[in-house]
Amino acid sequence: MNKVTFNTERCKGCGLCVEVCTKKIIELDLASLNSKGYHPAKVTDESKCIACAMCAMMCPDCVIKVEKDV
């Protein structure tokens, strides 16, 4: 299975990854705040991820890591 991880402490909740996700499986986690007071992004259904890495390319703070299952 493909894996997407976020460095939630560095995420500023800009939502660019949410907008660019082709499978629409990324959302801002409104239930949590990081130490800077932002709602970090999270993946809602990792099984639907196609590892296109558009989210990682769009992230201005490089907080997203995408690992493709080989």
C-alpha cells in the first residue's frame, strides 16, 4: 500500500494539498492543532492513494512524504 506522511508540526494548514489531491483523500484535521496553532492536513483513506505525489510537489513547506508501494 502507498503511504503518505505529514510532518504535522511544520504544516501550516494552507490547504494546497487538499485542493490538488486527485483522489480527494486529503483534508485538514479540524479536530487537532499543532504547536503553532494550525490544523494540519491528513489522509482520510490511504488505500485510495495512487502515490502521484501532487500533494508533496504542491506543499510550500515540504511537510509531505509519499512512498510508493513497489
